Amino acid sequence: MEWKFSIAPMMDWTDRHCRAFHRVLSRRARLYTEMVTTGAVIFGPRERLLGFDPSEHPVAVQLGGSDPQELAKAARICADFGYDEVNLNVGCPSDRVQNGRFGACLMQEPELVGDCVAAMKAAVRLPVTVKCRIGVDDQDTEMALDRLTDAVVAAGCDALTVHARKAWLQGLSPKENRDIPPLDYPRVYRLKQARPDLPVAINGGIKTMGEVREHLRYVDGVMLGRAAYQDPEILLAVDPDLHGDAAPVADAFEAIEAYEPYMAARLAEGERLHSITRHMLGLFTGRPGARAYRRHLATEAIKPGAGLETLREAVAQVSRAEERLAYGQSSPVFADS
Ligand SMILES: Cc1cc2nc3c(=O)[nH]c(=O)nc-3n(C[C@H](O)[C@H](O)[C@H](O)COP(=O)(O)O)c2cc1C
């Protein structure tokens, strides 16, 4: 099942470096780009916006837009770039997105979303999917989600990922809209029950692999956002626990080693170390030395010319702390994380 486990699209977070890093922790997780608007895809610097490393497959691009013809054109461009799936954002509540009449406010215009999906399906051979909420504002979530689902399924949508809470379009920031409207997982389970043929993935507030497995009793897939980003080591369990494959690396130390060739290649192209390592700050969470690791990266990786040596120095803080722990000596770093 292609959507069994995925890492959510997250603006400013799931850029290509982040995705390549997550890929060293799981070969099977499906990765999503940050949302890219149709205007940016059609008129913007494409290679910078859409370029990705071949290691990232399977990787889906998430589009923001509501003009069927523009979405079709953008989908075609993304297909030419080699993406494995095109996903439409029907969940983002930011004001900027509402002004453009896309994102979560499209929950109120299911027929238009259907037209968008139909146009993209006609334009590409890839799976076309939708990520939505269970409703917005005072919508009845039974009706709103059913109507949206009916429209996109009729248009040929290949899978639906549902962030299991409403978006409130007035008065909440996007961040608050990820925490304050209450979660309603059973609503998503009911959707799956009612549409056994549609692949349905659930998203929102899921933090552990135990929770992932529990949700998989009711739906086809689980999408993790913040938990995967903030504590990427949990991704090590995805391949063995969910797919019966060996984990690609044994632990966070090996993950960094496996990621080094990618980092070296980007640094050689002129990328700054910090642009890459900023996505790795959550590594070693809960281990002695994690704070020293983070502090070293925060102060040193931003310096011009910082290279892999800087990262190795940061990692050495963790190893040394562990040795000290092994010998039973106390250290201030043990108080961290
Ligand atoms: C920093 C950040 C940026 C996000 N950007 C997007 C986005 O571009 N497109 C989207 O559909 N959702 C976006 N989201 C929402 C996530 O995809 C996800 O639906 C939400 O965080 C709930 O899942 P979680 O509780 O597992 O994090 C973003 C979330 C965060 C934290």
C-alpha cells in the first residue's frame, strides 16, 4: 500500500535536504514536498522549487491552487520532473492562501476541487491525491467531508489524506489551526468504512509508532508531520515495523554517516551547511549530549565555510556524553532534552 506511511508536506521544513535526510532513515516512507503554488511552478525558478535528489523516491509534490487549467499545467511540469504523485492542498488555512482562494477554504467548494482533480488526472498519468481537513468553520463534518470525497472520487482521485480536525478560517493562525480545533479520528475511520475502495490516510497529532499501528487498524495509511520532523529517529521503525524490511541504518549515528555523501555533494555545489543540518537538530532527542549537539550546530553550522567536520564535532558531543554515562560519571549535559 503506497500510502501506508508518509511524512507530511510542511512549508519551510520538508525541503529537498530534509527529505533526503528522512530517506536515509526509511526507504519506504512516502515523502511530500512543501506546498508549491501553481503560479510558482509555472512562472518561478523551477529547478530551485522542484528539483530533488533521485534517492527521495517515492516522493510526492504538493500543489496549491484552484484553477483547474493552471493545476493541470503545473501537474504536467511536476510529472516531467519525475515526481511519483501530485497532491492538492485542501487544508492550509493561512490568510495568504485564502486570498488566493485555495487551501482549506476549498472545503466549501467541493465541485471546484472535483474539477481541479479531473483536470490534473487528464494531464498526467501519476496518482493524483488530495490532502484535506474534516471541514472548516461551522460546517457539519459528516456532510462536508462526504461531499468533498464524493466530488474528488468522481473526478478520479487516487487517495485522500485527512487531517482529522477542522480549520477555523477566521481568528486562528496556521499554527493554532494545527492544535486548537479538536481532533476527530473516528470521523476519518467512518470515511474509510463508507468507502472501502478509496485509499484513506489519517493525519494530525500522531506521535508514536504505537499510535501509527493503532490507526492502521482502521485506515490504509498514516501521515506524520511534526513528530517525524522533531524526532526523526522514530522513522527508523517504519521499514521494520510496517513493511517487514530491515531498517536502512541501525541508529542516528549511522544515519548521519549514510547522509554524508549527499551533504558533501551539496556543500561542493555551494550550499551552506546550516541549510542542511537545520533539519537534523531533532536527532539524538532524549540522549545525553543532545543539547550540546544542537548548540554546536546552531552556533557553528551557520558560519561561512562550515563543513562536515563541524557536523562531526557536533556528533562527537553525543558520543562522548554516552561514554561518560557508561562509566557512571555525572555531567551537566545529562540534564538535557
Ligand atoms: C511547519 C509546518 C508547515 C506546514 N506546511 C504545510 C503545507 O505546506 N501543506 C500542507 O498540506 N500542510 C502543511 N502543514 C500541516 C501538516 O502537513 C500536517 O497536516 C499537520 O502538521 C498535522 O500533522 P502533525 O500533527 O503530524 O504535525 C504544515 C505543518 C507544519 C508544522
